Amino acid sequence: MNKVGIIGQGHVGATTSLVMAQRGKVGKIVIVDKNNAKAKSEQADLQDQIALLSTDTEIEVQDYNAEQWSKLKDLDIIIFCPGKISALLEHGGERDYELNLTSQMVHEIAPKIKASGFSGIIVTITNPCDVIARMLQEEIGVKTSQVIGTGTGLETARMHHAVGNATGHNYHDIQGYVLGEHGDKMFPAWSTVQVASQAINHFQLDLDKLAEDITDGGYTIFNGKHFTNNGIATWVNLIVEAILNDARIAMPVSAYDPNLKLYIGQVAIVRQTGIDEIVDLALNDHEQKAYQEAAQAIQANYNKVH
Ligand SMILES: NC(=O)c1ccc[n+]([C@@H]2O[C@H](COP(=O)([O-])OP(=O)(O)OC[C@H]3O[C@@H](n4cnc5c(N)ncnc54)[C@H](O)[C@@H]3O)[C@@H](O)[C@H]2O)c1
């Protein structure tokens, strides 16, 4: 039976559990939250949902205060999504403002994951995503290939939608990636983008304006509802399923760059063992510069908490 743990049952964690139970690809979900009562409520609510579905998923709660997080030991995957999204309200949704809080959460949770004997794959959502991925890898002490950040997957989906709208094509006919930081230093790698197999420069588009819309998209969502959940919950489920199915599929995730020695949004092959390899994209000079700038921003954030 496939088993997945979800640490953090806020807007993101709860929606991730909901989508996971509905997709029915996971046999057991173990949920954990510092607020034990909330985790138990989510368990009961999910069980109501499951009884109405044709799928079959067991839901367990790992007691946050237990000496040993023994329910984590045999999991295939842990999704890491604790946070405090309300902390961003006074800061216009800027992800970096969570760093002081979420870096502490890593210090608190990583030893418990390590002590549980867990040896699977960690998929991390918590912001700033690229920095937290690196901290988890370092503090749990697993291989770099065993940690995957959700990276620029959402922005890539948003780009497909925006380019589809701008060209009148279906968004499923758009290929290519947004790369770099999951933050303000993300960038659409236009040289990778195709519209129904035609290069993007075949179309008369204001690419700078499109890039701005893609970067601002997360803020647009945050400004109205003060959290984001649906897109990320779906994206993380696709990563989970790629791992469980040993899919060997190229995904825009935050993966370890051995040259830069940090996690950053790039295209990587995802399979059962985590990141199998990085896809060596032929980025143009402008894109290579943007990638380096994203790496500098990620490193600067990492330095703030080290
Ligand atoms: N990578 C992405 O694309 C992406 C997208 C959306 C949100 N996020 C990030 O995901 C994180 C969660 O967002 P949210 O909206 O669910 O936040 P939230 O504030 O709604 O929920 C956070 C949950 O974490 C729990 N928590 C806090 N400290 C904990 C700890 N030490 N151990 C276990 N649980 C703990 C809280 O009790 C709460 O239930 C945030 O960092 C947010 O910025 C990332």
C-alpha cells in the first residue's frame, strides 16, 4: 500500500489531503499538525468525504507531541507544508517574510523526521520553497535526490494558461517552463516555450508583459483570499504520483544544483527514488543570467538564517 505523510494541515495541507483522497492513488495518508486538534478534525472531515467516494484511503494522525513520530517510518513520501500564511498579510504576500518562522519549523521538525527512521522522498511546499528544501536536506541528512521542492510548477502552469489565452490556443498545447526561484526571481524560459509545436517567437506577443503577469499571479490570488491552495495542492499530488508510479517524467521542480550547491527551480526527471537527473536545457544567455540571479537571491535568503 502507498503511504504518504502530510506535515501541516493549514490551507495547503488540508487541500492537499482532500485532492489526494479524491484522486484515490494513495492507500494511507498520515497527517501531522502542531495543532493536534486540527489534525484530528481534518481526519474526521476527510473520513466523511471518503465514505462518499468510490476510492479507499485510510487516514491516520501522528500525534505531534509523541516522543517518536513512529507513523512516519514506513511512509513512501512526506509532504512538508507547515507555515503561518497569516504572517504575510501585512507584507503584501511576499514569501520571504515567512523565512524566520518556517526556518524554525525546519529546526523543530527535521530531527523528528530523522529520528523516525523515514527513508523515503520529501516533497516540500513551505516557503521560501528553495531555501526550505535545502535546509530539510541538510538537517534530515538524506541524499539531495530525496528532496524535491514544488519549485516553479505553479508558475509553469500559469504561463501555459497565459500563453494559451494570448495566442488563442488551448493551454494544453503550450509546452515549456518557468524556472529559477519560487519567488520574485522566477523567469519564463521563453526559449523552451512552444505553442502547438511552434516556437513562441513565431507569435507577436509582449513577452515582458506576460512574464510580469506570471510573476504577479501568486500575489493576485493571495490579495483576494490571503492564501493559495488549489493549484499547489494539485501540483504536489502530480509530483507524488510521479514518484509512486516511478514515472521518470520531466517536471519543473526545485532540485539540487550540484554546481551552485543549492535547490532551485529547474527541469528534473522525477521517479521513485526522487530526482533521477537534471535536464540540461539549452538556455540562451539572457536566461542563464536570470538563472544565476535567481540562485543569488536564494543563497542570500539562505544566508539570512545561517
Ligand atoms: N511552494 C508553493 O508553491 C506554495 C504555494 C502555497 C503556499 N505555500 C506555502 O505553504 C505553507 C503553508 O501555507 P498555508 O496556507 O497552508 O499556511 P497556514 O497558516 O494556513 O497553515 C499552516 C499550518 O502549519 C501548522 N504548523 C505550524 N507550525 C508547525 C509545526 N512546527 N509543525 C507542524 N505543523 C505546524 C499550523 O498549525 C497550520 O495548520 C506556507 O509556507 C506557504 O507560503 C507554498
